[in-house]
Amino acid sequence: MTPMDMLLTRASTDHLAEPAPSDAQLSEVLAAAMRAPDHGKLRPWRYVVIRDDARPVLAERIVASMKRMDAEAPEFKIEKRRKRFSTMPLILALGMHLRPDHKIPLWEQEMAVAAAAMNVLNALHATGFGGVWVSGDVVDDPVLAEELGFPAPHKLAGFLFIGTPDGEQHAPKRPDPAEFTASWTGKPVQFAADRT
């Protein structure tokens, strides 16, 4: 597979089974994260690895967070999240180590975290693993963030579920890049994707 083939065939999946990456494989994957664009060299990305018996413990923290964020959260939604967080082969909590008083704007710091997470997903695919980035209202819960090691002003950006893709993976149909691209000639552009 060429590097372009690798990029063009990557797709998120939560149909994941064991094995998850070993510590050595995960270290190599995270080395790719360190190559993300990072204005000011702030390195705002942080990763918490959750494996084995820590998964159901995290699942209960997620459930508690869901109830804090929405006292009327439906039981089926709570049970679905409890099961997913308890059974994924490996979970990587994505932390944002933010510096609000720095000259680099917060949005740039957050984008660096997102770029690094994308590098992780690409590196997983390149090494035969799979993953999906999940978020939801719990990422806005400062209590959960602190329980994972991210006290304010730091935050959660979500979680990566990681493992070996289970079963045949079908690449989703992707849109034509031309619909999202326009050439600027001095006047505001319009995009085909925005025409209704």
C-alpha cells in the first residue's frame, strides 16, 4: 500500500476486537502524533491509556458524567455507553493541555490536539489497527476531565476506541473534493457543497 493508498482507505470503525496495539506499537503510533502542526511548540496533546480492568472503571465514570450532564439521560443510552467503554480493546483519552494566557490562541492549541489525533488514527490504519474518535457531552464535564488528569483550564477532546478491525471493512463513499474547493481570484468564493 502506498502512502496515498493508506490515507485514501482509512475509515473510522468501532467494530473492533483484540488485539489492541502492544505498548511498543502504541508508542510508535503516538510518535506519529508528535509530528502534528504545533504553532509555538506548545505540544498541547496529552494521552491517557486505558486498558484491561481500567475500562469498566472508566465506564462507570462515563455513566456518572452522563448523569451529571443530563439528569434525564435515557437508560438505553447509559447502558450503551457503559458497554462500549467496558469492552473496547483499548481506549485513549485525548487531553488538551491548554495555556489560555499564551500568545498562541486557544483555538490553535485545540487544533493542534485535533491534528495529532488524526495522525494517531492514520498511524493506526498504517499499522493494521483501527479506531474511532468519540466525544459527546461528557467531554464538557470538568469533573470527568479532572478525574482523568485534566483539571481546568485543561480539557478532554474525546476518546479514541482502538483495536483490530473486526470483520470486513467497507470504506464509506467519500464526497468529491471539487465540491469543497474553489479558486480565489480576488472576489469571495462559493463552494458547490454549499449550494442548495
